[in-house]
Amino acid sequence: MFGQPRIEYKTNEQMRIMREAGLVLISALDAAVKAADVGVSTREIDAVFARVLKEAGATSNFLGYYDYPATVCTSVNEEVVHGIPGDRVLQDGDIISIDGGAVVNGWHSDSARTVIVGTPDPEDQRLSDVTENAMWHGIAAAAKGKFVGDIGDAVDDYVNSVPGKKLGILEDYVGHGIGTEMHQAPDVLNYRTGHRGPKLRPGLCLAIEPMLVRGKILTRTLDDDWTVVTEDGSRSSQWEHSVAIHEKGIWVLTAPDGGASRLEPLGVTPVPIP
């Protein structure tokens, strides 16, 4: 009665539908990333993303979620996550995380990418690169590990192994299970805690999404009750993929090649869902 939230394990057929949602999301994020340029408003990026979903016959899992008013989150510079698209116009050197999802036949996908607009600050580029690489190390741990906690260990270990100024790993916002809802059990931490969590087993689908900052990890939520910003104004990055674990291996639902190009150098060969 007072145990852990129930984890929804998927059949291969259900995971294949999630892959369909993932492919739609890939196209929508491709279009949104291409649209993110100097002089473009975040509202325009949202409209581009929404148009791709509509043309594909998919729906947004963000729009209306607890009354969220848009189809994507556009978090710029010191905005960490849940930034609401609006009149903000992108400037040269801005760093923006675009986070969105798609639903096909009731099954969800969720993914995020970081884009640097115009001329990148080398430290912002490093921030984005380390965040993306940390995500892939977490995904590799989902393939090779035994417990969900292994993912956070891998992310933490990678980030802290990178030479140069240390980057902060946000602890207040974490990854999650995904399936018939966008956010499900279990939580997927991005840092080492010593807690093993549930077993990594076939049928488990996870959204793995590290968020890193150039400064301190303290955050606050703006008056819109959505946008989360760093307290010290430091810049942030978010990368995210939805991943399926099946009896033959792992498949990244929101990567065109299932994650092969990034996972094989880490010793993992993804396998399509049977």
C-alpha cells in the first residue's frame, strides 16, 4: 500500500509505437533546432515544432500538461528548464535548450537538445558538449548496468572526469520513466547517491536527461510558475533521449540510428526492438 510507485513495463509492440512517437519527435526537434537563429522568437520556434507534429498526426504531451501553454519548453541562457515560449528574441551567443515530446496512439516520447545561436562562447560549447556526452554515458549505463542508479553514477562519474572548470549537475530535476504518460516511475537521477533503484529489465522505458550549469546548482522558479532559472545567473544546458530496454538489448527511441553512432564508442551496440 505504501510501497514504491508502480513501474509500467512495455511489450515489444508498445515500444515499437513509442519508436513511432520518437521518430515524429526527431523531425519536430530537427525543425525547431534549424529555426533557432538570431532574431527568431521562442514563440516562432514553438510554432515550427507544433506544425511538424500536426502534419504527422501526432499530439504534444507538453501542451496543457498542468496547464502548460505551449508545445515545447525553450530555456534560454540562465533558464534551466520549463521556459515558456514567447516574445523573447534570440541574440547572438544565446544558448537555448529545446525540450519537447510527441504522442502517437497514446504512447509518449520525450527529448531535448541544446543549441548555441550565432557565435558560441567556448565555455557554453563545452557546457553543451559535456552535457550531451554525459547523457550518452548514462544511456550506455542503462545498457550495461543492473540498476537504474547505475545511470546516475555514470553521468556523475563522467562529468567529474572532464578536465577544466567543474560543471554543476542539477539535483532538483531528474529523468523519469515514460510510456502511456510522459512522466512515470522510476526517477532517473543524474548524480551518485548510493541508492540502486529498481532493476534495469526488459520493458523498461526511460527518459535520461542530465542538466548541467556553469555555476552553482541552486535554482528558483519565476512568477510564471514554470520557468526555472539559476540563482547565480549562470548558463545551463539540457540534453535528453527516450530509451527502451528490451530482451535483445537497448534502443534509443528518439535517435535516428537508435543511438548507434554515439553508443558504439562506449562499448554498446544498440539493437532494434524485435
